[in-house]
Amino acid sequence: MADILTYVLHYEGALNKNSLGAVSEGAKLAAEIGGECHAVVVGGDDLTDELCQTLGSYGATKVFRATGPEGLAQPVIDVMAKVIEEHGQAYALFGGGLLGFEIGAGLAARRNAGVTMEVTAVRAEGAELVAERPILGDSKISVSHYRGGLGIIIGRINAFEIAKTGDSAAEVIDVEIEYSPWSTQATMIQRGEQRGADVDIEGADILVAGGRGLGKAEGFQLAENLAAAFGGNSAVAATRAVVDAGWYPYAAQIGQTGKTVAPKLYLAAGISGAIQHKVGMQSSENIVAINKDANAPIFEFSDLGIVGDLNKILPKLTEAVKAKKGS
Amino acid sequence: MKICVLVKEVPDAAVEKRIDPSTGRMDRSGEKNLNPYDTHAIEAAMQLREGGAVEVDEIVAVTMGPESAIRALHKAVSLGADRSLHLSDVSLAGSDVAATGYALSKALEKEQPDLVLLGQQSDDGECYTIGAVVADHLKMPSLTQVIKMDVEGGALRCERQAEYGYDTVSVELPAVISVGDAINEPRYPSLKAIMGAKKKPLDNVAAGDVGIDPSLVGADGSRVQCGEFKDPPAKAAGQIIEDEDTAETVEKIIAWLDERKLI
């Protein structure tokens, strides 16, 4: 019997989608290796019995709930280490996201366990789990086996599908925890600050996305002009680098710590195509990339790639789209 | 304040990365660069020193790796570190991320830093994770992917982008902080600094010198076995246009979009 422990992140009373993916995946795998899927939640009053019980519909049988600070990794490491010590789960599974990386890695140190990150597929081999992780710019897949009693698997964002398979409420168990001194030495001052305008990109059919290759904040005008030319249900999106630089609003960000989109057309202008960006847009139906660097990784997964200067191409393309729409 | 910066040598971006079929490990023979993210960590240490909010007595670059990793330390020193520490031992070869973090934490214990800085990810593998492993062993608070960091009394006020927007977190010292590339623009080393880098003190330590338990490191001490590789499902290559005549290029793009009914 090997149980799987997952971590479920929440914010303002809502459970995180990637965490629900991890619970669904954990329940599926646990059935294959003859165990159960459990979940850990850490937070305040918004973690009601009702909310925790809903994890049962994604396949969790038990939910371990601890009172503690939200949005920080180290308190969760304490809780998960205690739950594993008392209940002996053989695997810990995390959906994509920044906290999952921190918690999974810290838990590996605490429990002397093996950890694999950026995992895109997990499968059962007998009573064991085997994790697959793309490496070297997704050109190879490395297969991880675990030994030593606990294996830690950190998924890539959107790797695990949400599946409502369970039909009963999960049992909620409160965990009494005394936090490690260092876990209380980081304090959240402000969480979830939205920087920039509140724009909506998730419903768009056509997205023109801009990256560092636009050169400066004003460069986004080129992307906005092109999106306007397409008209209808089109919008402008951005990479993490340019959002951190303050060129474009956070609400328009694609990728690891931003939005996941799958429009009919994703036109990437001046975006190199780092994995953290790719995970947020690779399901787009058609991907067109314009980049001056012929070696940019984005050309590896675009349907149409244009090697050239976007300052020359975008204005002419905008005019041509307008002309075509007018015809 | 003493700052230790963890650095790593990674494959040059221009060198094709591959798995050595005889060992099942990454072929690291083409390596010669300091991990680009680490240059942001050194720059962050330099800005703390120059910022004046706290007195920085020493910046020490620390790495684990074979003989060639010394080049990463020289680069780190040319960018501002005062001296460096090279943890090197044949018993460490093949360590997974948890074992590597453990070994580094033992080297750091000896240095007793007030702050450990590192880049949020390496170009060649372990993403986001090594800082959290090191922090748990050192029993220090930790934060990764930090893009702004200010000293406030005995703590650091840090900002980062997380799942739901930007978080601001106060982290008491001593601490382990990994930084993102948006935190600063690393300076270029002066010719004098590059020339002088080899003359700065460099300590070599072996696993036994820092009390590393040999059963917890190396390929045998690692809890993840990953000597097995396979190819991802083949994906049809996309069409590539080299822009020579922009009018013609745009015509081709329009035709491509039109064919797929995207306009």
C-alpha cells in the first residue's frame, strides 16, 4: 500500500487549478499502486470544512488541515513532514507553480527524499511511481525512479488534468503543528498585488504577445496596433520579463506565474520562448513567432516562424491585415 | 555582514547540450560559463554593499563541481566577490539536487553567512529548487524568485511574482534568497578585475573537510535515479521564413493566416 500526499494551494477561498490537477492525478495514480490520495491545506478561516470536503470530488480521501500563514512555503514543509512522519505516504505530488517548487525541494531536504521537478508525466510501474521530465530545452525526456521511502514529484504547470471522479466528501483532519523557528521568520506583508491595468486576455481568439524583443514599453504600441487591426476578439499579452520590467500589466502575463491561454492564433513578437512562457501558451491552435534570433527556442514549437526585425515587420503586417479585413 | 553567493558553471548557450550515452549523465565537457542567473545574485550582493543600508564585510563565491568549476569562481570574483570556496570531491559526482543542496549547505555551515544568495535557476537543469534545499538544511528562512530586495533592520523586504500577483515578504536574517533576472542589470567586469581574479584567495575543500556524510551524496547517496532517457514525441517542424524582403514576407504571413481562416 502506498499513499500519495498532495499540497493544495488556495487564495481568497478558491482552490488553485494546478493543485486540483495534482489531486486528480494523485487519485488516479494511487488507485494504480493500491493506495489513497491525501491532501494538505494550510491557511486561515477560509479553509472551511465544506471547502476541504470538496477535494473528495477530485479523488482525495483525507484532507489534513493546519492553521498557518498563506502563500509561504516553509510552514507547509513543516506540516507535510509531520503528516508523512505520522501517516507514511510514499509520494508527495505537486501541481505546477512557484510554491510547489519551494515546498517540494524543502521537503526533500527535510525527509532525505528524492525530488524531480518540471515533471510532465507520472506512471505506475508495479507499486512504484516513475516520473518523466523533459530536459535540454524539451529535446530529451529524463526518467526518474525513486528509492528510500519517499519520492517527491513536482509537476510542470498544466501537466496534470483536473478530473472530477470522486463522489464522496473527503474526511477533514485537523493537524496540530508547532512551526520550526525559521518557518516563522518570513512574513507576508502583501499578497497578490495586481500591477497595471486589469485587462482580459483569457477569452481572446487572437493574442498578439510581446516580449523583451519589443525593446521598450512604447514598443507595445506595435503589438496593440496589430491586435486592433485583427479587431473582434483580439488582445495583447506579455511575457514575465516585460511585466517585471513594468512595460505591461501583470493581468496580461502568460506562463508559469501568469495566465494559461489557448487562442486560435498566438502571435509572439520578440519572445524567445523560455519553458516558463511555453507552458502557458503551447496549447494555442496556431503559433506564429517573429524573432530576430534564428536560434530562439520559440521556433522549435511555432507553426510559422519569421526570422527578422519586428520593427520592420509588425507595422507592414498591421497595414496588410487592415487591408485584408477591408477587402 | 557576510554574504555567500552560490554559483555554478553551466554549458555555454552556444554549445549543443547532450547526454553522454556511456554514463547516462549530461555531457559537461563543453561547459565554460558562469550561470547567467548567478551574475544577478553577485550583482545583488554588490548593490547591498554599495547601498550603505548595511555594512557588507565580505562576499564569498561558493561552488561545488570538478576542477573546471574554478572558472565560474574566477568569473564571480571578477564581478565583485572578495574570495571563493570550491567544494570538490570525487565522492560528490552524480549527486542529485537534494544531495547537491545538502553538500553545499555543509560548506556554507563552515562559512557562517548572514545571507546566502543564488540565481533562481540554472541554465542546465535544476529549476528553482536548490535554494529551498539549502535553506532547510541551514534552518534559515528562504524565498525564491525575488526581484526586489531592501534591507529593513535585521530583515530583508523582498518582492516577487507568485501565483496570484506580486507578493511582498519580510525575511529575517540570516536567510537564503534566490533572485530572478529582473532584480538588476549585472555590471561588466573591468579588465583589471578580470586580470586580478586569479590572485584572489580561493579555498579548496573536500567532502570530509566540511563534514559531509558520504552516504548522502554522489550517485549512490542520491534518492533519484535518472540514468534513463527517451525522446519526446516527434512534432512536425513549423515553416520558417527568413525576412529578406519585408513586403514579400508579410504577403506570405497573410496567405498563411488566410489559409487557416484566421483573418
